[in-house]
Amino acid sequence: MNIEVLMKPDFGPFIPNPVRNANDLKEVIVPDVNESLDYVFDAIKMTKEILNNDIPLIGFAGSPWTILCYVVQGQGSKTFDKAKEFCFKNPILAHELLSKITVTTIAYLKQKVIAGVDVLQIFDSWANLLTKKDYETYSLIYIKSLISKLKNDPITSNIPVILFAREPDFSCNEMVQSQADCLSLYWSTKNIDLNFLSGKVALQGNLNPEILLQADSVIKKETNRILDKFKDYQGYIFNLGHGITPNISPDKIRLLTDHIRSR
């Protein structure tokens, strides 16, 4: 998209020239993903060969709102204050940027499917930063557009789509309108109306990753609690409720997976 991204050690993504005004936005393009991201698709093809179709491969992308947060802020942040200010002060520019990101993301995910992924997942990692009204305006509308385009494309129409939104000011019932096939639940998600959601969407989650730092007995207890909660829900997938952290031992992951499979 003509946006330089640097990965700084012990820092994370850094964008030297963030998008802050109309002139910056003029430089943002909708690229040919086959030219700019061919190495990603090559990696998918190689991975699929190694997996030999024994294990499904998930292809993921950030949501348009989450990508905008980094593109405008220029780096990671707990508040993404510059990104929010950009949207509130320049809504026309914000929607133009979100549209460019959405079109690019659709092409990116479609090409991942062509390369061989079996499932798609969209991460709206900063959904929690917006009010309900602003979330609908700057995030959910673009997620709905993205998923709708995928569902109406013959190449991607049969590919399941998982949506992870971190603590949005929307209930799970309302998130069904995203058209996602599966909602991935954040670890602190509460008040899940299983009766309403049943038959409409699959659910995935939602063990707090920090539990894996605790004793084996605690891990098993918390895992059992979640499994019991969803035991009668058709279309439930056990998973963590957020990303795993580097300080978690692989032995704890092995304990967790072995325990789930023994149930």
C-alpha cells in the first residue's frame, strides 16, 4: 500500500511515515497483492505441502480498523489516541483510508485461499477502543463489507471466516450481523447468550492465556469450567481467549491440549 513498515527488535511494528493528512493519504495505494506479497503466498504453499492436508491452515489479517490504528499512530499504543483523533477530526479521510485497507485486505485473503488456506480469520484487536456508535461507524461496517465480499466470491464463498474482536461495545448477539461463521471470544467475554447464538454461529475460546502460567491443577480446573459451559453448544471450538505470550512454557500447552483431548 506504499506504507513502509519496520519491525524493530523489542519494539514491534514501526511506521516511519504515518498517514496523518490528505497529502499522506494520496500516497496510499491499493496494490497488486501478487506482486507485493508473493512471499506470503509462497510460504502458504510450502506449509500446505508439509501439512499434507492433515491439519487445516488458517490465513489471517487484521481488521481495517486495527490496521488503520497502526498506519495512523505509527506504532503500537494502548490508546491509539492519534488514530482516534484522525477519525474524529477527518472522518472523510478516515473512511477513504479504511476503504483502501478493506479492498486490499479482500484481495489479500482471497489470494491466501488460492494459495491453499482452509479457514480465514480477521483480528479486530483494538475493537475495545471505540464506543458502540464509533465501532459501528469505523470498524463493523468494514468487517461486514469484507466478509460479504468474500462470501459472494466463488473462490472464497465456501471458506469459513472466524472473527476475533477484542471486547467490542457490542454483544455477541449483535456481532452475529458481521456474517462471520465463527466468533472468537476474548477471555473476559461474559453474558454469552448461547440459546440465541445456537445455530447462527460457531464459537471459539476463551481461556485466559495467563492461566497457563499457573499450576497444572488450575489449568485443568479452568479448562473444565469452559468445556462444561459450552458442552452442549453445537459448533464450539476450544481456544485461548487471546494470543499466547513468550513466557508460557510449551509444556503447559502440551498439558492443555492433552487434557482437552482426554475429555
